[in-house]
Amino acid sequence: MVASAGHKLGQIIGDWWEEHVVLPLLAEVAESLDLFIDNRYVDRNCRGGKILWPDSEGNAVDYDYVLELGGTPEVKGVPVAFIECFWRRGARHSKDKARDDTNKLLPMRATYPTARMLAIAACGEFTGPARDYVRSREVELFYISKSNIVRAFAELDLQIDYPDGLPEDQKLDLVNRLEASLSSEVKQNAFNGLREIVGGKSFRSFQAKVASSLAAMPQEVHLYVLTRTGPLVFQSTREVTEFLSSSIDWSKLGGEQREFVYHVVYTDGAEFSVTASNFEELKQLHEQVEMLEAHMRSVDYDW
């Protein structure tokens, strides 16, 4: 019962934050940039229940929100942004939460050349060291304090917090009253109140950061060709010394394999670098970057 009441309250506020705060903000950006926003509140024929994307090592991880270029309910598009969101009532284990969500996002930057935005939208108790951890990994952080969330509900005569020593039956009564009061209209009013408390520019700033990251253009592209040969086997160190001191024609050595490094520098200073195992993979990487650039040049938006 102890875990049930506290967990249920956290789920209620977390769901409200995810669906009635973060989703509308991202939906506005997605609509203005003509992108598809995948989330658990939409059904898609091209996936199951979870929003899964594989990293470069084949590990599939589920995300709260993914903005896609060319995505539809039937077809997965090219991912351009990955966003995680959460509510935390208490500050305990904030650093662990920051580490878990940040490390969940980072592989997407190394896997997809179009993953221009990684972000965490957090509300509640989230300590300074936890926030610093997120920002130090170059993950965008949108954060609203617990006091502001509590106040937004309190202005609607709704209580969402309680003393730690509150008896469990009273805690459960609080949760049940809150759940019974949260109609769609009340949830929307809580968001409107939060916007008034925090200031609309704070929300607008987060949206602008998402849009500006996606709009940054490639300004330099570096291609490197890596050639690997089969092993050269020597029977003594003297033979190696003699070989290295001679004139070596590496192009005539057998068993050559080529890999390619694709490195792009964007106008916002961000960089993406990855090794492609063959020429076709190199072409696919560049086609995705070129696709995003062409799309962002074509859309008309104002953030």
C-alpha cells in the first residue's frame, strides 16, 4: 500500500506532464517543421507498443518522444530528435536518474547523423549536480521546479504533495481525490496555470532550442578512407626491422579492406563522426544528412 499510493501519485503527475505539457510543446514544433512526432499517445502500424530505436550495436531502447523526418502512421521516418521526460517528487537518486536518461539518449547521437537534438524535459525535484550532469553531456535540459508544479495545481484547489510522514490511508485518500478531479479540462487548466507562473517565454525558449538545433546546416563534411590489409607475419624482430627500414608499397599488399569515416560540422558547432564499413553505408549516411538539410531549407517556420 505504501508503494502503491506514492507510485500512483507519481504516475498521475508524470502522465500529466508528458501528455499535457511536453507533448503540446513538441507537437507545435513538429507541425511547424513538418515532422512526425512519435509517442505513446498515437497508434502506428509500423511499430508495436513501445517506441524502439536501435543503436549502433543493435540494442533497441524505447523513448518517450521521437521527431521523425518523413514519418507517417504506417512508415517509420528518419529520426532527428529524441526526448525523454519525467516527474520526480523527491530529490533522492537524482544523479542516478540523470545518468540513466542521459546515457540512454547519447547512443542515438553516435548512431544517426540526423539526430540533431537530444533532450530531457524534467519537472519536480532534480538537484543541481543532476542538472549539471545532463548539460555536461550536451543534452538539452528543460526543467520546471517542484514548487511551480505544486503551485499550478494548488491554484485549482488540488493537492499533489504531502509530508513524508503522512499516514498511508490519508495519502491514498489524497491520491484518489486527485484522480477523481483530473478531467481533461482540469489538466489543461493546470498547464495554462503553469505557463502563467513560469512565463510563456520559458516554454517558447525550449521549443526554439529544438527547432534551432534541427535547423543548423552542415558547413563542412570530411571524408576519410581507412585501408586495412591482411596480417604480415614475421619470424623474428630482425625481419620486422628490415621490413620497416625498406621502401614499402602498401598498395601492393594483399587482403585490403576499406572503411570510411564520415565527419560533418554544423553551423551551431556540433559535430557528427562515424565509421562506415563500406561505400554503400557511407552513401546512406550522407543521404540522410542531405535529406534533413534539404527539408529544413524548404520549411517556413518562426521560432
